[in-house]
Amino acid sequence: MRLTILAAVLAVGATACGSPTPASQGQATSTTSEAAPTSASASDKQKPAVKAELTMQGKPGLGLLAATNQGTAPITFQGWPKLAFTNPANEPAAIPVEQKLVPGEGPSITLQPGQTAFAGVQLDVDDDANSFAINEMTAELPGMVPVKVTFIGTDGQPIADMTKLKVSEAKVGTMQPATQGVLVFD
């Protein structure tokens, strides 16, 4: 069950839950990416067929993470996605990620094939000594392997050059079955 839960959290997409896509986001497509296990503990994790996208909103650094189940079986999960970043040399970037109870306690979510769950993400985007240029972000649902997150700009198009984003820290809310309230950070 834990593996099933993680796969659902990573599924990204705004259409499966019937939630409207904000007009400023537009329609964008991305490819599904699955990460191969990299350690002994990762080999015990499920490889879900999940698509993950982070659609940037009007406020700098604020984004809606959508995880869509692109597999053939339902996945169940609860809680926060684990976010990780790499720098332009494809090395881990030491960007701290704070888990927030936004919009509140995350319910247990079961995503049927094609359905999507959501979480708010706030990146502290600046150009100071504590910031890292990023090449990639991954999201990992509980019990599942990390998947690459496609960044979508406010114009609705994938962001091709991530290295222009300099991030010093991040906040992530709990996974939710709908978009309501997920982008309200304090």
C-alpha cells in the first residue's frame, strides 16, 4: 500500500481531477520520466508511471505541482512529496525543503489511472550567496522512486533552461485531490 501511495502523489496533471486549469497556465504537455533505483533502499520502491509538472504562478517562485497517474492501476498515498534538486553539473544541490501543512493535513488519496493530485511549492528564487542554479528538480511520493519534474512557465510553455533559476530554499505543501488552497503559503 505504501508503494501505491507514493505513486499517486507523484502523478501530475490538472485535468484528471476535473479541476479547472487557470487561464494563465495554458495547456502544456510533457514526457513521463521514471528514475531508476540508485541505492539498495530505492530498489524496494515502486516505479510508478507518473507525470510531474510544476506550473509557475504569477508570484515569483510560486508553483502548482501536479502529479498524474499514467499507469494502469490505482495508486494511493498521503503526505508530502519529497523534493530534490541538482545543479548544472548534475550534482545534488543542497537546497533545504520545508514541509508545510498547506492547505492542511493531507488526506489519503487514491488516484485512478489518469487522475491528478496537487501540492503547492514555493521556491525562494534570488541571486544571493546561498542560492544554487538548478538543472533539475525531482519529486518523490512516499514509497516510490523520484521522477523528474517538468517546469511550466506562466506562459504555459515548458521552461527549457532551468539554470537561470537560482534557488536558496523551498517549501512544499501536502498533496491534495484538488487545487483549492494549495498555493496559500504564509
